[in-house]
Amino acid sequence: MMPQISIIIPVVNEAAQLTDKLRALQPLRTRCELLLVDGGSSDTSPAIAEPLVDQVLHRPRGRARQMNLGAQHAQADVLLFLHADTQLPDQSIDLIMSAVEQGAVWGRFDVRFDSQQAVFKLIAWMMNLRSRLTGIATGDQAIFVSRQAFQAVGGFPDIALMEDIAVSAALKKLAKPCCLKAKVVTSARRWQQHGILKTILLMWRLRLRYFFGAHPDDLAARYYRRQ
């Protein structure tokens, strides 16, 4: 039976949390296919994923390249790009399919963090509001898109950073995003490890520089140097 949605999961060295994340997706396999695209992990991520997904694919590191490869191998007409540290809400497949049946070309979920700190509730609120106002989604929000629309914009551009911003901008020219109010849960670990304020300021600076034409390779070098 053809899956309703192909869930594409790019990973690099996610062994520590991958088992729990993939097990949480197992109930969806009656309706979805799971494609994990490994970007050259030096840990056991591919071996862990093998029995828990429909395919393990391999591509040199680069989230855009990894997700594009997953899309090439996907069977479904709806693609869902899911970060390894993000958990889908209950009824996520029903919500996506309902949106598609009502004419949605692409969309994303609201987001919340896996931390009870008040500051993360504020950050999530700001992310969701900004996304609604701008029509731009981030990878943390679990972007979904019809295969036809994804192919029409040429997939994710092969850039080192901001691939989610770039594909959102391209998709927005085709149609407004469907902003689902149900919340995915994403990890706060990056913010906690590197400092909340420092991470906020870094991401604001990077996105502002990208908006004014900075090359994604330069932004990626700055981002990973700080991380």
C-alpha cells in the first residue's frame, strides 16, 4: 500500500537519542514510510536506525543534500522533513492530510521546547508568531510539502545553512503556508549548551546577514565556529 506521507529524517551522530525518537514514530508506519538519511555519522546511528525505518540512505554531510536525497527515494505524494531531535504531536498525520485535502501545498507546525523554563516558552511563542507573520518556517517546525510543490521549487538549495529559510521563501511564492497550531516538541539542548542569549543573538545576526545577501557558506562557518 502506498504510504500517505514520507517522513524524511536527516541525522549526523544522533546515536544517543535516536532509538527513543524512532520508536516514537513506529505507530505511524501503517500510514507513513520512514527514511533516515545519514550524513556520515562516526557513531552507530545507521545501525540503530536499520530495524526502525524503511530505508537508511547515505549522503555526505549537509542537511539540504540529505533531505533532497530522502525526497528522491520517497514514495508518498506528501513529504515531511523531521529533525532527529523533534517529536511530532498526536494526530500529526491526520492534521497534515486534512490540510492537504483542503488544498494546502505546504506548511509546518507550531513549536515548543522540551524545557519548562519560562524563557523557552517565550522563545517558542516568538518563533511561532514570526513564522505566521513572515510565512517562513524553520526546520524545527517540521515542514511538510506536496511532492509536486517540492519539485517545482527544486527542493532544498544546496547551501550549508539557512536551507529551511530558503525553501520556505521559494514555496511562499507558490502558496501561503498552512500554519498548524498543534505543537512539535524540539530539543532545547543547543540553547542550553551554548547559552540562551548568545544563541538568540547569533541566530538573529545570521538571519539578518542572510537577508542582506551574505553567502550561506560564510554564515555556516561563523555558526559552527560559535557552536
